[in-house]
Amino acid sequence: MRATLWVLVMALVPVGCSGPAIHPVRGTVKFPDGSPLTAGRVALDTGDALTGSWGAIQPDGTFVMGTNTPRDGVPTGTFRVYIVGAVTQPSGDGAAVEPKPLVHERFTRPETSGLSFTVPDQTTWDIVVEKPAKVK
């Protein structure tokens, strides 16, 4: 009896331990002229700060999405997408330089970006963003 109970308990332990399905998602971020966005992150508005997904934008404009583990994928659902941290990088000479945005500010908030994707229907994302508005 005790052995049967132990086998039953051990069989049930894995139940409920797995999380939601995660799907591989990758893509590019470019400007209308085809040049790549070279810095920042693609982020998803999942509605839950603890399970957000993001992907670091590489110098060639490519990214691979991840959740709590970088590059592991994205859960199933429809998500608003936005760009964070896309600013000029320090030159490395030690001079203090104010970072300048690389994308138009509307792309930095999920409410205004106009970008959304459905996973797993869309697992390759080609995102086109605009450059910042010129200051007159």
C-alpha cells in the first residue's frame, strides 16, 4: 500500500510543473530605407511584468526573443510590440555624452507603437520603425 501511494505521488509531481507553450521567434528591425536598427531591445507587452518577453537587437538589426531565459521564445498569444533602449551608445573615449534616441518616440511605448504580433501564427517578425522626428 505504501509503495503504491509513493508511486502515485511521484507520477503526479510533474503535473502542473510545466509552464505555457513557448515558441521560437526571431526577426529584424529596420528603417524604411532598409538600414538596420543597431541597438536596443524588442519588447512585448504581455500584461504581466514578471513574464515579459524581449530580444536584444544585434548590430545587423536581427533579434531572437526570450522570456526569463534569453532567446528561449515567446508564449502563445497576441502581443503589442515596442522598442526599448534604442539610443546612441557612448563613444568609449570617456566623454560624457547625452544618449540620443535612434527611433521615433511612438515606437517606445506599446500603446503607441502600432505593432502587434500573434504567436505561434507569426514567428518571424520584420519590423519597420521610423527615425526620430528632427528638431527644428
